[in-house]
Amino acid sequence: MILTQLEKFRQAVYDCLGKAKDAVFELMDAVLTSPSIPSFVSLSQSPVFRRQWSSIYAALHDTGLWTKRLEKSSQQ
């Protein structure tokens, strides 16, 4: 049951992201699983971030995170 709720939550977050949702989602996983984050480059070295380090900047620039939609999804 908890795993199902987590999967639904992750899907709702993913659905709220804009054009670069795959890269941003991997970036969020890298942030959540990294013991320390001294730079964006270090995040790009995380095993869960499978893109080039420069794509971090592009993803953050291109995505649109709609906070109201995200808040609504997290309350379900």
C-alpha cells in the first residue's frame, strides 16, 4: 500500500513538470539520494542522473513546475 502511494505521488510530481521532465525528475532523485551536494556537477555524477552535467541547467531552465498543481496532487 505504501509503495503504491509513493508511486502515485512520484507520477503526480512527474506530471507537473514541463518540457524537460525526465531530466528534472532524475535531478530530483539525485538531490534526494546524494549525501552532499557541493555543486551541480557533483549531482550529474550521481548514478540516478543519466545525462550530461550541462543538461541540469537546460532542464531547470526549460521545465515549468506548477506549484498549485503539485500541491493539489500531494493532498490527494
